[in-house]
Amino acid sequence: MKLIMKIENFDQLAVTDERKALLAIAEAGLEAIDTKAVVRKLVAIDGNFLKIGNERIDLDPASKLVFIAVGKCAADAAEAFSAIAGDQVARGVAVDVKDCLPLKNIRTFKGTHPLPSDDNLKAAEAIMESLQGLTDRDAVVFVISGGGSTLLFLPQDRNDRREAGIFNELTRGGATIQEMNIVRKHLSLARGGHLAEAAYPARVVSLIFSDVPGDDIASISSGPTVKDDTTVEDAGKILKKYGAPDLPLIETPKDSQYFERVTNVLAVSNGVALAAMKKAAEERGFNAAIRDMKLAGEAAAVARKIADEIRAAPEKSALLWGGETTVTIRGNGEGGRNMTVSAAALEFIKEGEAILSFASDGRDHSPYAGAICDTITKVAIEKAGVDVKKFLAENNTYPLFEKIGNYLLTGDTGSNVSDLIIALKQ
């Protein structure tokens, strides 16, 4: 039986031993952070208790268990959790950017990303409704994952156009994900600790799937179950920094009582993926090193840095990075950070070297997860007679790789832990 792989075009791309190794390392990283596998590992029924990692929740018949999943891992997490503990769930909500399977006692919603919509508003309202009327005998299990900030859209005036405009201003200005999440926390009644407040006084266990470099749980999906230490003044300063218009901001809950019965569990992060990738590289005879788990910076500059590092590395080296670069929007093209890194590195790549930058959720602002930068890609560029710098200047890397191939196709990966980069030298 043929093994089902995360990388759908593995065989088409793996035309050399170097590429086979590159793709196998990427595959190992994606497999290690598979959402369903993580939930099955962490969640179990033990007699009258629900175990979540080291936490135990009493499944008293007189108490209610509520399940809430939000983000790009929500559908898979809800399906896995329901298979384990679905009979115990009194009510719940799962909202993802993809379709969710119908589940027992769990309402499912498909929202939009990266911009909010009325669908997101309806889902956030359903979440808040499900958290009403809980007592200290009840329990809530949250699954919080990347993409949840946009899905937890619940402004006071229910105006989705305002937030969409602000998001575009910040993106075009090159704001970091941390800066954007500070602003988002103060635009919604479902972010920045508001879900913990809504669940009070119930017991809360929140499984967090980190897509934020450094795993700051207060930033992941704008920290809906984490006490926020930022203020409306902080959000206002960021809006001013990037020339965004003033708008009504919401203060986040500051009373510690709402968080006393909340346990936030970091379920998975890019560190898990990078460790698996390092092991896979070593198994293939490479000297592997994790260079940075909080990679940041302008994508084109990062591409040059990575190309320089792999050039200086000894033979049989595998260098690994996790994080999120930034692309300052100057054109109206399509494509994301990872294809920008791969395209920008083409100018510097040499024979025997290869770079693969990819989004762990499978979408680099396009149907492609990322792309391979090596001399094979370079030859394809030359044969096609295209000007890579022109595509980069127009932020149009998706059509570039659509034309020349060598893109990574995964579809939905069932995970989301930031971007991952591999550089190999034979």
C-alpha cells in the first residue's frame, strides 16, 4: 500500500538525491506536527476523568463539558477530540478556514482568512453563546491555533470593513505578527483573554498550537485564554506608527480571577517540527543544526543570509530555521513569504546547494506551500526567459513558480506552526 504523504508532488520534485533528502526532511517536519496525531497523543479518557497532557478533568455527570476549537487546526482537532471524548461533550463550537465534518454536539463553522467576514462574526457569536451560564463545576476545553485571530472577530459595532482595512494597512506597512495581534486584541470581544472571561468560573484547559515564533501564548490567535498585559494605548501607538486611522478600541480583561482556573498547554510548536527535521537530516548523513526558531526580517534579506550561511557551511550540512519573515507589499501580485525567500535566493544559489522555504499550513498566500531554490529551478528560470526581480518587485511569486514549477504542493497539512526553511549542501 502506497504511503500517503503530506507533500503531494514529492515524486515529481524528487528528481535528484539532493532533492529527495530535502523533501524527506520537510515531510518529517510536517508529520511531526500533524494535529490529529498530537490530539490523540495528549487526550485520553481515564475512568471518570478526561486527561489532557498532565491535566485531569472530572467527568461528573452533574457537570458540563464544553469544547471550543478555533484556527487552522480546529477542524482536525475537533474531529480527533470527538472520536476520543465526543460522548462527554455537552455542547461545543469548531471554527476553521476549511470545512469541518459534522460532529456530535459540536457546531461547525467555516470562516474566512486573513480578512474577517460576517461568517467569522457568526462563529464568534456562537462561541460566546456556548460559554454562557457555566458554573465552577463545569469545564471547557479549548483548542487554539494559528489563524484564530481573524476567526475570533467580534467587534462592538459588528463592522467587518473597519478591521479589514486596518489589517491591510498594517500588512502593507510591514507590521510584525506581534504588532498586528496587539491591535487585534483590542478590536474584538473574543480575543485577548475574553474567552477565559466568558468561560469563568468554569475550569479551563486550553491546548495551544503555536504558529508564533518564540511561542508567546499571549500572541497565538491573539491570546483568547491568556491574560493580556497590553492596553488600548499600546494598540493606539501601533496604529499611529503605521499611519492607520484611529478607531474605537476595546480594553482586554485585567482581573486575575478570570484566569485563576485556566491552564494553557503548549501542544505543539515549530520546535517540534525542527527537531523532527534535524533527526531526519542526520539519518540521511547530514550534519544538521537548528539555526533559529524565531526567524524574522524582510524575506529577501533573509534569503541572502541563508544562501550565505549554506555557502559557508561544510559539505553534507543541513541548516534549519523556523519563524516568519516579512514581505513589504509594493505590488498587487500573489504569493507569500516563502516563495519570496526561494525566489530571492536564486541569485545566490550554487551547484550542490538547495533551499526550501514553506508554510507549515500548506498555503503561502496561494495554493502552494512554498518552493525549491536550487540550480534546477535556476535553469528552469533561464529556459523560461523570465525576470525574477520583476516578479519579486511586484510581489508576484505565485505566478512565477506556477510558470516554472518547482513549487511545493501539500494542500491542507492539518498543522500550522509558522514557516519552516531547510538549506542543504551536499
